[in-house]
Amino acid sequence: MSWGLEHLPYGVFSQHEGEVPRVGVRYGEHVVDLAGALHDEVFATGSLNAFMARGAGAWRDTRAVIQNKLSTDRAAIEAHLVPLERVTLHLPIEVADYVDFYCSLEHAANLGRMFRPDEEPLKPNWRHLPVGYHGRAGTVVASGTPIVRPSGQRGAGVFGPSAKLDIEAELGFVVGTPTALGMRAGRFEDHVFGVALVNDWSARDIQAWEYVPLGPFLGKSFATSMSPWITPLAALSEARVPGREQQPEPLDYLRRREPWGLDLTLEVTLNGEVVSRPPYRGMYWTPDQMLAHLTVNGAGLRTGDLYASGTVSGSEPGEQGSLIELAWNGAEPLKLPDGSARAFLEDGDTVTITASAPGPGGTVITLGEVSGTVLPARDGGGRNPA
């Protein structure tokens, strides 16, 4: 069965307008209403945060109970199976903080060659630490939320809608167990509840004008789309692989203790046509290293923190996770089957990102998709609002 016992991703759903959303897991073409099935009101709070805060032991135990009920006590849970077609899916967590990393060597090198052709593609620090920046938690939105084309400064005295609206196909990591201020994180699997696909929409022209010297700001903060389904780490046990070889050897706090590379293949479609299949397996920095770096200075974790990998890109043609790479900043526009071409996104374009990974016994784990459609900008001038 697709979406079977080996997966059971968590999400938040409602059936009727105005009701408080509830937590469920997807099983086939149904959602298991966990508040009713497990008689636990922690699943009736409108987000996953309260459950995630219980910690890794509770996550493991709850998953085992759900699997047992679905496999051996189906009659007791039947009344709590809701057809997927009858539900509305919501953002699954209350996002506490959002951090975006830059962990693909290929993506970083491609952008370096593009914008700094006379320099080394990678900055001197890139192989020594996972580069990242803090985003806007308040603009993380659920899959399916329309994306309004952002406006902003595109150069000196130039203001208007972004003409270089782009995607970034990423994998997001959801923190469940917090840490106290001043404390470093412990083991990755003790803090991170699961993973979800992310599209970190980017306005490349706004970003190019603003990012020196402090890094991304308005070119990135207008919207980040997140899948409604969070795949628990336990479902990815067969997808774990050793991380990519790193030279020079990282500092001790960044050295890998366990294999947390992940053998996932993403797929990006533009208006229903596949334009890229980025391989996550080749990412230079792994999520355990991202977590270690995120907290090495004593910054505390909070339940609901989301951090993302940065654009996933491979070394082969058709493996890039952004249009700026696929079309080489507009120099080589993508040719679509309908005869049209794209350098960057146009109004009305829909981008959907999916991913798959090996599961137990030869099964395939299919991550919940993340999708969004571009709407026109709401204003085109630089005047102050009335």
C-alpha cells in the first residue's frame, strides 16, 4: 500500500470550516484522527507542537501504538479513519524560528561561478561550516497557499515586482525537543521530529541588490512553502547513508557520529512538467551537522523550529533545484513541452516538489508534496501606501 505502515506521516487537518484543526497521520487515502483513535487531547490542539514537545520517547511509543492498532486492531480505529478527500490540510506546526542553510556544494559552486567568475566559486569558509541565515517564521506557509510576486528594490532607484522569481527545492527538518539557552544540542534524533519538503521562494533581483554585506533579506523573506505532511525520522531508517566525504576534516563539534546522510530523490515540476530531479544524497553538509552548528554558540532550540537544507542540486544536467541554475541566470532558458520557455517564474506558474526514499522491505517512502502557484504582484511602484 502507498502511504502504508512503514511511513505514517503526521499532519494537521480539519473537516469543517471554523473547527479547530486536529492532528492525524496519513494511512493510504485516509487520515487517522489521533485525538479520537488514541483518546489523547494533545492531538486536538491545532498543531503538532504539543505532541512534539513530549520528546523522542513519546514519538517512538506513539508510532508503535498507531502501527499496532492499524495492523492488529483495525476495528477499533475504523471510526477514526477520515477519507483524505474530505479534509483540508493546514500548516502542521506553529513555526518558532526558521533557519535556511546552504549545504549543497554544487549549488554553492554554481552560484559562485555565475556571480564571481573571476574568483574561486566557494568562499573560504564554505567547507569549514554549514553557512546559513535566519529567515521569517511568520511567512512559512502551508503547501497550496498562493505566492504573491514580491516587489522591492532591484537596483539604485529601481522599484517594482521581481522579474527573477525563483524556487529553491529543499528538505526541511522540524525540531521537537528544545534546549535551554546556552546549551548545545544533543543527538540529532533526540531533537528532530521529522522532515518535510520545503520551497524557499526567492526573488533573485531583489536579493542580488540587497545581500551585501549582511546576506539575504527581503528577496527571501516573503514566502517559504512547507509540505503539510511531516515524515518521522523513524520512517527513513532505510534511507540513511554516510555523509559525503569532507575536506578539510571539520572541527570536532561538526564531526559526524552517525550516518545522517539521506538517500532521497526530489522531483520538481513546473506546470505539470518535470524540470529537475535533484539528489539529496550528495549534500555536503548533513542535518546533524546543521543542528550542531545551529546551537554551538548556545542559541536555544524551541519546539517548532524549522531549519532547511538550502537548495538541493546535483552535478548532472537536470539535477539542479533552482531555475537560476537550470536556466543559468536566464542565459539558457528552459524549453517546456508546450513550446514556451522559462528563465524565471511567470504569473500563473505552479511549482510542485515531491520526493521519494527507500523504505523497509523494498517499499518506497513518498514524502508529502509542497506546491504553490504564483499570483501577480499587488503593486508596481515605490510609493508609500496611503
